[in-house]
Amino acid sequence: MSLIQVAGMLSLLFLSSHCFATEHGSAVQQTAAPFQKQASPDYLLGPDDLITIQVFGVEELGAKPIGVDTGGHIDLPLVGRLKVAGLTLEQLKSELITRLRVYVKEPDVAISVSEFRSQPVSVLGHVNSSGVHQLQGRKTLAEIMSLAGGIRPEAGPVARITRRLEFGRIPVPGASDDATGQFSVAEVDLKGIMDGLKPEENILIQPHDIISVPKADIVYIVGDVKKTGGFVLNGRKKVSVVEALAMAEGFTPTADKKKAEILRLVPGKDERTRIAVDLKRIFAGKAIDQAMQPEDILVIATSASKALRTKVGDSAISAITSMVTWGLIY
């Protein structure tokens, strides 16, 4: 075999090995990819997290997921027991490289989070996706609300937060400790945060926080009004009858202003009491505009005489229209 032929074969071997390395990458990168989950750079490992650690050339540290125990430790071959709670992935990687240099000259370490379990936040109440969500790093209240799918239309304007005191007190005015002395509790202006009016209350959420979004206070208006249904009070505890009518866009032509009533729940019972309302006297300034309470139902009655006149009028208009159509009236 000539020297030229030998050189050609060596070149082919070099190119083949280079292409294989480029296509497949290192052994650690190739096998670690299926297990990797994106973690925020500032995500702090904690109890119950599931992580995967691989070291190229060290068979004892394969691709099997490792659980962080309740004390925040893991047990690794060659390394032993190691506390990882409170470390970022980069900090843990640096610590492992330091310890493995006893056995490997230049340790090639790859770490990924297989399952996030250590930073649960419970979101309850009137949100679109209630349940337990993982922080996976620093997140604000608005970001957690987004993870929960946003709030429902009937949601109230505030969110109630309960926090373990080990994570500090909730940094908003009005926060207080509960009776056990173990939790900080507070209400924040959720509507103000969403509307950009209270950015200072868009606080960072901590692990194990419980966020509850209660139903809004609502009054109901039915009967002869232009818009029936439930109307959110938007933080107000009471609304007057006149204000409620404004929400319902006013009366229809057949409404009986003298015969309205409020149906109000009796405390502790599954029944309602009736409160008569004379709207004609209220509008004339001869009676006090009554206050409605959450869950009240305002009923606007129909005037029989007005309804009859309206029906007769409609019939007359219909008859005249028909006569014009058939040429009986010119």
C-alpha cells in the first residue's frame, strides 16, 4: 500500500469520527436530554424534588432520578450524603465537581430536575384552574394567578394569602399573625394589581403559601328592568336600590314603580324575608333610598294596566301596519 493510500484512509477515519462526535455529542449530553426539565437559574432545590445527576465516565452516577429527602439531603456513590436543599443547580454542580476531583481529573457533570415538588403553592376559590402549583423560582402574585388560569367573572376584588412565618410576614399593610402564631395572613387588592393601580401589592409568593380568591359580593335584580341578572359590588359592602337600578339600566315601560320588593336571606335559615319598596316615593324624595346587602334580590313588578296598554298599543300598530301594507290606508 502506498503512502498516499495510507494518508487517504487516515483522513477518512478522522472525518468519520469527527462527524459521529458532532452528530451524537458527548455521552452525558446524549443520555441526559430526555430527563431534562427547564429550571429557572434561581430555582432553589428542596425536599421532595427529583433530580438527575450524571458524570461522564463514572458508571456509579448514571441517569437514575434521585429524590431529595425531607431533610433536604441526597445520597450519592463516591460523594456520600450531601445537603442540596437551598442550592441552585449551578451551586450543586460546583460542589459535586469539587468532591469528584478526588476520583476524576476533570469531572463532566450534568444535572437536571426531573420533577419539581418542593415549592408548592395552593390556589383556591374562584380561579379557572385551582389546585397546587409549583413556584419553580421567584414568582409574583400576578404570575401565580396566570398559572391558575386567571380569575373567574364572579371572583371578588381581593385575594387572601396565608403564609408560614418561617418565610416571613406578608409585606402588605394590614397583615397580621393568626391565633396560633404560626402563620401570617393578609388580604391584597387583586383587582388593583390586575388594573395596574396597586403594583406594590403584587408581592413575591413563597413556598407553601395558600392563596384564596373568594366570590364577589353580588346583588340580583329581576323583573321589569332593562338588564336582569347578578351585579358585582366591586368591594362595596352595600348598594342602594337606586344604584342597583342604575346597574340594571333602569325600568322597562311596563314597570310598576310602586310595587317593588327586596328578598333578603334570613341569617341561619334557608329562607328570605320580603321588604316592600315604593320606588315612586323614593324618586319623589318622600322615602329613604334603602340599602341592599350582598345576596339581596330586588324584584321589580309589572304594572297590569301598563302592560295592557302596551299590548293594546302594539296590536294597534300591528293592525295599522297591515292596512298600509295591503293598501287600505293611503
